[in-house]
Amino acid sequence: MAEPIAKARHVAPRTRRRGGSPLFRAALVSALVLTSALAIVAGRSAMIQNGAQGSAPVATPIIVDGVAAGACMSFPPTGHSNGKAVFLDPGHGGLDPGVVGVAGGRQVLEKDVALAVSTRLAAMLRGDGYRVVMARVTDASVARPTDSDSVAGAMTASAVHRDLLARVTCANASKASALVSIHFNAFDDASVGGSQTFYDPARPFAGQSKALAIALQAALVAGLGSNDRGVWTDDQLAAPALTPSGDVYGHLIELGPLSKGWVDDPSKMPGALVEPLFLSNPDEARFAANPAGQERIAAALKKGVEGYLSK
């Protein structure tokens, strides 16, 4: 099994990569001032349906403390309801672009691809009878913004921490049976590629989280034909944390256990974080940025989610 490439969900925007190349650093700075029209269009057109045209009811917000208006949206099933709900978290958003890849001379931002894949996955799951709650549906943070969220155009560590906690709050309010956080990977060596999935081993439902992670990873590898980088526990990540408190915590905030003053109300359902492909690999970035590729990634994740929930 290939060693995991560290990209912790709780890593600060400016310290996500160890020894990052000048290309990545320059691309990240540029990405911080970009607005993704693709993500906005996908969020508005593919997810919020027009009730006047006889389709399913429009999304409804889940109102919870600390969550921004327009975030934490619940979507009813479009197929016959099976009574189950899935929480999807498209990673990053707003001032936080996530990792930055390049394909065909164009930047590929993790936040955009994660949202596009999540949007497609939500539509598929709804068609199969699931209620779906999405942490975000546009290019924005999940936490309610404040004036002190950014310095020189980059999110502060405290803002990232609040945003992650807001996603956990939304997940808990969703009453979902499973949490899937969707991200994409990167590494300085552009030849590195493949799929990997993480879960937290310190929760009471760790066995269920592991089963979800295994199902998602197997579906990604089978559906994409990607290099199998394996299923890992989140404490095996070797990336820098947001703060010394985060370093001591040693888990992904969205999946990890209670830690007073850091994660006071942890997620309450089995969860996994997927990284289907590496955006630092030009071939994989090109695939992930293409609508057809996004459809295949979403279809693989759907198979994994439904395989887990059907057991």
C-alpha cells in the first residue's frame, strides 16, 4: 500500500504543503483572489430546483448557530424516500481554495472541484431516495463571516477553525446516517496520483466509519481505475496543524473526538474524508476538472455510500 500523502483537513491555508514548489505557492496566492463562476453556477442551477416547474421542492436551510446564511442546505429526495439522510461536505470554499493544480495551462482549485462533485453526488443520491444535506452550495465559507477572518487575502487559522466547527455543527443538525467530506490531494511530485480515504479510529462508531471508508475507497479505485493509496486513520496524517492546540489534538476536526476548547461538540455519525485524485498530477487534474470526470467521481462515491448504507 502506498504511504499516505499528508493533507490534513485542519491544516492552515498557508501551511498545507511541506516544501511546496514556487509554482504551487504562486498559484495559491493567485487563487485567493479568484471567484469561481463554475462553482456558483453548479450550486445554483443543479441543486436549487424550480418548484414552479413541477419538480421537487427547493432546498431548505438548516438554521444553526454560527453557520452563514445560504450554507447548511437540506435537499429532499427526488425519488421515493428511503428515510435516510447523507451529509456531504465539499471541502474549503470562499477565501480558502484548498490545493491548487494546473491542467492545460489553467488553474484547478480544490474548492471548485469538490463542490462540483458534491453537487453531482447529491443529485444522484436524491434520485435514489436519500435526503441530502450539503455544508455549502456556493463558493463560500460555512461559518458566519467576521471582519477578522482574513489577513492579506488569506483566511486566518482561527477563521479556518471556526469554519470547520460550523461544518460539524451542520453535520450534527442534519441527522444524517453518514458524513462524507470531499477533498482532493496534492504533492510536489507531479507523478504521484491515486485515491485515498481517511476515517477516525477514536470514535465509538469507529468500526462503522472504517466500513464507510473502505466502501468509498473500493468504489473510487474501481470506478476511476486509480492507484489505490489505501484507507488510513486520520491520526496517520503527518501535516502541520492550525495551532499548537490542533497539533496536540491530532485528528481531523470534522471526524475527530471531543476535545474541550477545540472540538466541544464532535460529529455524531460515522464519517470519512475522501481524496479521489491528486490535482498536482496534470492528468488527474484534467480529469477532475472535466464535467464527465466529475460525473464518474460522483458515481463512484454514490456506489460507495449506498454500498455502506445498504448493509
